[in-house]
Amino acid sequence: MGLPIGTLHVVDTPAENARVLDTFASVYVVLPGGIAIVESILNIMRQGVPRPLILVDIGHFFSGLTSQLERCISSGFLERPAVNMLKMARDVDEISEILERELHLIKPAL
């Protein structure tokens, strides 16, 4: 699983994007975006594939989503392990820290 850092795949559709991610991704890093980003996050969580999911929470963009997920857990609609795969990064530099510290992945040379 996974490709060398710096490998770029250009896709034409969201379905093709999901297929490429499912095939090659060893970790997901998600930047703020529109409804398709939220849909992708939920699809990744629903699949239950044990791959880390790093949300780059610039300006607390994902705080509403994480609050709603916590509410789902407290209401009994979602299990804690589904949310434990989420890691929050405040900025791009923190992504590397998470990859090193929590996921034991090698820091990429930029």
C-alpha cells in the first residue's frame, strides 16, 4: 500500500478519486473544502479501514464536524473507534509532527 511521496494522480471524477485513494493511500490528509470533502471524510470513516485521517484544521474549520461526531457518540449512533482514526493538525507543519510522533512514519523531505 502507498506510493512514494510526491506521486501525483490526476483524476476526473469523485468516484475515480475514491478508488485511487482506496488503492494507494496509507494515510489521508484533508484540507478544508466543500461538501465533497465532508462526504469523503465520512466515507473513509464508514469504510472502517484502519488508515489514519489527518484533518488540517486551519481556523478551526473542522470543529463543527468533530463536535457533531462527538454528539453522535454520546447519543449512541457512532462508536468511539470510528472517531479515534481522526487526528487534528492546526497547520501544515503539524502534519509532519503527527506523521512522526503518532503514526511512526518518516518525515518527508520537502
